[in-house]
Amino acid sequence: MKICPQPANSPDFNANDLGFFNSLQSLQYKKRAKTIEDLVNNVDSAFKELHYTKLDSVFRTLQSVLQASMRVDGCNKYNIPHLFKDKLRADTGLFLPSLACTEEVYNRVKSFLSSVQLK
């Protein structure tokens, strides 16, 4: 296992905080660790056990969060929409399709960005 520092990010826009760490932790908690080495091994094992559909779901949630934030001009006062990912995955196949940004959201963001002074 290699530990790499990451830049500070908003937890709303960070896939790790949106669900990856929680998914990994839930698997890691199922194993007992008496030493730091046990804990590291358990985390490594949990990473290897994590099913790809969990990560696919996390990134689908990230897409919806980004769109929800764009609808409110970048503010964090939004609700994460329920995407019914399991049903969608059953209907569409292995991976969830990417969320397309609507023309309305695109135009709203474009208008908002042209009205603010960027540094």
C-alpha cells in the first residue's frame, strides 16, 4: 500500500468522501485488527474486495452532485437526487451511463460565469 497526499477538495466534489471511503471502511470493519499491520492488511484486503459497481455508483453520484450544484450557481444548498442506480444498472448492463448535462443547466452556468469576475 502506498500513501499519497491529496489536495484539499470540497467533500461534495470528492469521490473519496462521497462514498469510496465509506464503502471501503464497511468492508474493513468486518475484520478484526490487533496491530497497525493488521489494520493496514485489512484495508488492503477491503480494497481488493470492493466490487466495481460500488465505485461506478460513487462516480454516478458525483456527476449528479456536480449537476445539482450547477443548478444553484455553485452553492452547496442542494439535495442529492435519488438515482435508482441498482434498477438502472439492471436495465442498462454492467456500467451506469454517464449523466448528460441538460442545455438548461449548461446555459445557466454559462450565464452565471459570465456575470462573475474570475481572478
